[in-house]
Amino acid sequence: MGELQVAAESFPAWKAILWVFYPMATLVLVELISRTFNDDDDDDQDGGKGIRIGQLQPATLPSGA
């Protein structure tokens, strides 16, 4: 148990806190790099306008109550 205490005391607290941020910084970096390669994500032919699949049907409400 004494070795564990010595190992914990020899590892600085700022390194432990920094290890928390390494995964998040990596994810942010990957996201920023992927955004630079995929500038045009508009995959439709109408310039971003919505296309209706079918005409909207009027909603029927129950009578009574």
C-alpha cells in the first residue's frame, strides 16, 4: 500500500487534470478537421428547398366531448 501512496504523490495534479481534457480536445480537433474537408453537405438538387412527398391531409377530430 505504501508504493501506491508514493506513486500517487509523485504524479502531479495538473497532469491528472490535463488527462481529463485530452479526449475532448481530440474529438474537437477531429470535428474541425472533418468540417474543412466536407464543405458542401447540401445533397439535394433544389438548393436546400424542402420537397413535399405528398399533399397534407386535413386532420379529423373526434366529435363529442
